[in-house]
Amino acid sequence: MIGTNSKRIDLDTLRAELQGIEAVKCPPSILQEILLVVENPRSGAKEVENIVERDMSCSLKLLKLANSAYYGFSRQVKTIREAIVIIGLDGVKNVAMSLAVADAFKKGTPAERKFLEDLWVHSMATATAASMLAKEVASEISPSLAYCSGLVHDIGKVIFKEHFGANYMEVFGKAREGKLPISLVEEEELGVDHARVGGWVADAWDLPEVITWVLREHHSKTGPWDRAEKPIGLLALADAIAYESKAGHGGNFKPRRTDHPTFASLGVDDKTIKAVQAEIIKRAGRFSELLRLAG
């Protein structure tokens, strides 16, 4: 194993090493640009169109996706403007953010790629659920920011896999064999969990403060949540919905159930949870398809 309870990895050293990883030191610029538009109430479709069109790779992938079975449109989508009209502005923003980070989920050995593909589907499911919940519940986070927080909430696991390779897969294996939360095993073996590392990544990428905070705290603040902490609670509920929907797998072998008493503080009724879950189950196959088309 990587570490032991008596000899932990020095966190300052680890953070410095992780900041040297390509995926951390070279943040996806289109993700940052889309989030700037999201945070600016005066920005709209034209700004999103310009951002996507300036990034040739993202533009081509988005049009490829729009014209695939992923959406199943009867007419050909030829421009980003048409994509915004047909898919919707929020849909294009979410797809662009997803494409921006997809490459990080496609590296490694066959076993590592299987782990990452399952993690990708789980992350997409959590992002979709978080966005849907944010539309239903008064909170300090917008649906687009909620989507982004769900999309990258497990980015710390991706970075751990990139840095430690097969050794991190041992951590995953220990969690699976013991049916344990992977964050607990990470703490035992590394002295730090993926949530804290995700906060480091969000900080390095200069993501909005609310996303950095949610990523860092989503395993430490376990509820009930007050109004200011609702973004964390919504992510936790979205994560639980993704696990119960069996959409991919995030490596947590003891996830919280959606009927856990702490979720009552969010004010989300059972009907809404079931509707979100049904939508995740419906879309699950498309999440894998997006990762394939992102290549």
C-alpha cells in the first residue's frame, strides 16, 4: 500500500507533486470561460457561441455529438448557433463543460480506464442530478454551477490515479473488498481524501469559490445543512441518486441512501427525487457515449 497509519505522506509535498501533473497545471480553459459566462447575468447565447467556436476541438466534438445517436435529431446540426437553438443554452454549456474535462477520464491501463469510465458515468449522473435539484430547491448555487460541481466532484480520484497509478487502484480494491467508503480508505492510506485534493484542483483551476468549497467539503460536512450549506447538501443528494441509479460507479462502496434522515433538511420531496432518478436511469447510456465521442 501507499502509506500506513504510522507513516502518512507529507501533504505539502503531495500537493506540490500533484500541481506538477499536466491535468492540474493546465486547466481546461473553455471550462473557465463557460463558468465566467455562467456567473455573469448579462451574458447569454452569443457569448457561449463565441467561446465554443474559438475552441476548434470543442466545437467539432459538440457538433459531432449533436449529429450522433446521442441526441437522435432528424435534421443535421451544422453550426454552434443551431446547436444552442436545438439543444438549448444550458444543454450546450453543460456539454461544453463535460467535453472540457473528458480527456482526463481516458488514460491508463485497461483496468484503470474501466475505473475511469465508471467514474465518468457516475460524475455525469451526479452533475445532471445536481443541476436538476438546483432548479427545484432555493439555494446559493445556480443549476450550471451545480452541474459543474457534480461533474468534477470526484476529480481528486482522477488525480490520485494519475499520480499513483496501480497503487491507487489498490486503495480502490481495499474499499471494494471491505465495502467501505473510498474516502475513508484514502484517509487511512494517504492521510488525505479525494475531496480535499479536488479542492486543491479547483483552486489551481481558479474555479468559482462555491465550487472549490463544495468539492473540498462534500465529505466533511455530512448534514443536516443550513441554507448557506445547501450547495453541499444538494451535491451529496445528487451523489446518492447517482449511486442508487447504478449509473457508473464512483468508488464508494458504502454510499448514503437517498432516504437518509439528513437529506430532509434540503426540503426535496420523494416525488422529485424519484423523478430525477428516473431521468438519470434514462440517460445513463448516453453518458458513456459522450465519453466515446469526446475522443
